[in-house]
Amino acid sequence: MGAAEARSEELEALQAIYGSELRILSDDDELHFEVDVHVASANQPANDALGVRLRFHLPQGYPSGGWRARARVGVSAGPASTQKWSLSPNDLEVLRRKIQSLCEEAARARTSVGYEVVELARTFLREYLE
């Protein structure tokens, strides 16, 4: 399977899993999309969820192209209209570094990383709430 086909299959799987939380920003030679990740604690209503927005950039050659074709993921606070509080800048930086490390590992292994990044962010938010 070629890199373009693998990238396309990964996007289809992510769309099936995350539905309206995933938005494609551009899909040409390089794929750009974002995923909103929200987590609420057991004693909070869903509209009080803690969240982040992950902005993915999957270059031409991803995932099999190695280091130069590695995924890049930006992390920002989730949309203010859907949450009452968010991570501090320091916590966003910790999450960004964890995601960067995961993307580097995937580039070395030449494997897809989209699902793992979203679930890493979800786990980080859950642990933050505990």
C-alpha cells in the first residue's frame, strides 16, 4: 500500500471514529485536519468539559516516508464556546511535547499516528481531571 492510500485510509477511519469532532481543513498533496477532544469528569455536566483542539498536518509521503514525512500536530485550548475552563499554557506545552514524541516514534517506525495522538490527548485530559 502506498503512502497516499495509507493516509486516505487513516483519515476514513478517524472520520468514522470521531465524526463531527473531526474537520478537514485541506486535502491535497498534504492533509490538514483538526479534532476537538473533550473530557468531562463524572460529577460534571458535559457542557463543563475540559478540551483541546488538535490540528494535524500529514505531509506527502506520510506515514511511510520516515522523518521528513512525519505527522505534525498543533495543540491549543478547545473552542471557548463549548467549555468553561481549559488547560494552562504550561499543561498545553506538556501535552504538545508528549504528542511530538509520539509522532517522532511513529516516523521512525513508519506507522500512522492519528488515532494514538487523539487518545493520548484524551487520556491526558482524564488524568488532569483526576
